[in-house]
Amino acid sequence: MPVAPPVVTAPPKPARGFSTLLLMAAALAAGVGIAYVFLRPTPAPPAAAHTPAPGETPQPIEATASGDPKPGEPQWPSDPTLFTQATPSAKPSAAPPADTAARGTVSPRSVEDVVSSAIPAVVLVDTTEGRGTGFFVSNDTVITNAHVVEGATYVTLRGGAGDQTPAMVTSRNTDLDLAVLHVSKAKAGQPVLPLGSSTDVRAGQEIVAIGSPMGLQNTVTRGIVSSLRRVGQVTLIQTDAAINPGNSGGPLLDHSGRVVAVATMKLTGQAESLGFGVAAEHVRAMLDGSAPASSGRRMVDSMNSTPASDPDADRNDATEGYERFISEAAKKADQIDRSWETLVGQCLSGRGPSSHGDRDWFAIWEGFDDGKVSAGCSDYYSDLKAAALKFRRLMSDAADSARRAGVYPGQARDIRHQYRLDSPDW
């Protein structure tokens, strides 16, 4: 269902004096009523206006448009990521939990700071069959790979200081290659790692891997995100960071110290620097019980039987989808143009500010002085400003989604210029 657009009311005309009031009162008495209804965000220029008496609150003018779209009228797309549904990053399997609700406010840190704060939360997972890595997400819960604890019910967790803690395997999903371990004797103040999301990950960004390759505990490597991949219903983050036996189950961290993926495998043979991690949203789904039931099929088997996606085809699809979005946005921008022209003509004495973008009304968020709007037009301007700021937010979200989907910046800019919708703000 499309989100109902914000409402913009039309500006009242300046007061015309006492004689005008008498004339209008007579007209009203003769049965000529004015319907006070709210316009959509982009009303047509006003045809008539109620003249407010001194101290009276200005009212919206008569309008023939309703709040519902006319049959066949294009809808303003309310979901700026609708064109990226084919990309792995556009459809996380679970909603962000409380621990990531404010992740947008987390500041990047140096690699040294990320590693020093993360290492106390990372453990070596020791079983009778082998070793892997895990990390605490709460003081009594550890995440690792399903293949690390395959066939085990109890494991031993070894901290960097040599401490040992028994843990029980409480949940295992081979399709996701994830397992949840429970520590019965939780330590107060146990450091934990926050979960991020693949929706915040972009190809080319640097990530850090911490693990125990060949039993060498707390080994740190770093690399970049090579790509986002989709295998069945699983989102994988591909990286060139060194992923070796013993790294399995360890965290892949961004520069804010958030886990964006869990190291799961490395392709061997002629391929080099092809490591993969299961996206963090699948960990969240395991923890809250929303992950699909495991079919018993191992991740590596799914990887070998699933054709690799074509990055160029995915990029072309995303580019076409972005242009569709911009095309619909341009129709809404044309409507806002008309409201802006009304504001400039009636409330700014015909002298509107200039903008750094393709539309004059982009000046609304570029430092336009609200005090220049005449007092009788304040309600109209307030509603117009709300519509413009919503437009700005949707355009910014769409630009971010396009970047994550792999749309080339130059292509996105050319598309926006074509529809007169480019701005430094996105």
C-alpha cells in the first residue's frame, strides 16, 4: 500500500479591507459556500481565498482535488528500495533488534581500537572433532558455525587469557551454517559484540576478521568486501580477507566494531582470496527464532549447486529500477514546482531564492530564511516544507540503495539530470 503523501494547504491572499469582508459576507449569505478541504502535497494555484479577519487563524482555500489519487494517476513510490529487491542487501531476513537501533550514530574507529575491544568477546571453540571460533552476543550466548560443532552437544570455550568455559549447543542450522551455544555459568561483565546488517555493507569497504586459524587464537586479518551474494535464502558477504581453517565461526567486523557476518568458508582450488561470511541478519533470526527450519543441507553443498549471480546483470536491473523510481519522483517534483511558484508569487513578492540543485524549491533545505515568508502564508509554507523534506529523504534513501545495489555513480547522476532531479544532498 503506498504511503499517503503529506498535505500542503494553499496560502490565503493578503487582507483586502473591511469593504471586501462585507461583500464576501453577502455572498456567503446568498448561499455561495467555500469548501475548506486540504489539498494534496502539490495543489493547483488557488482560485479563491477566504479573507481572515484580524486575529483569525488562516484557513485553507477551496480545492477540487481530494486526498485520494485519481484513477490511473501514478503513485509516488513510498519504498525507496523497491528497485533493489533482486540484490542480496535489500531483503534482510529479520528486522533490526534493539542493539542495532541506533547503529547510525556509531562512529567509525581505527582498526586497532576495533580489534582491542572485540578480542575479549571472541573465543576458540574446542570439540572432540576439531576447533573453530565463536563470539559472545550476550553474556551467556555464543555464535559459531554449525559445521564447527557438528555432532557435538557440549564444547569447550577457550578465552584469550587461557580461561575455559563449558557450553552447550542449543540450536544448529546447517542451511545457514550457524549454531548457538549457551554458557550456563555466565560471567558478569562479559564483553559482547553488537550485530550489524548487510544492508549497511558496501562493496569495497574494509572489514576485519578475528579467528583461530590452525589453532592460533585471536589472529587478526583484514580485507575488503568483494561482493554481496545470495545462495538460496542466505545472504553471503564475499571478502578477500584471509579465511583459513579455524577462522570458521569468527566475526567479520566493520569499522564501528559491529559484526556484519560470520566467517563460514573459503573456496579452495585455483580460486584465491574467495572467503565468505553469513550475513549478520541470519544470526539475529537464529536468536529470535524467526529463521526457517534447517533442511539438513550443508551450506557448502548449496554453494556448489547454486549458479553464481551475474554482477553485471544485477547492476543493469538495479539501474533500470532506479530510473523508474526517478521517473515517478519527477512527476511529484513537477507538482511541487507549481506549489513553489504559488508561494513565490503570493508570499515572496515574486522573488524566490536560487538553489544549488535542479529545482528552485530545493532551496528550502539549503538555508532558505523562513522569515521571508509573509505571515499570512506561514501555514502554506509549513506544509510545503514538510512535503519538500519528505521528498529529500526519499531521494537520499533511493541514492543510498542504488549505491549498495552497484549502480555506477555517474549513471545515477545522469539519470537524475535527465529528470531535473540532481542535488548535492544526494
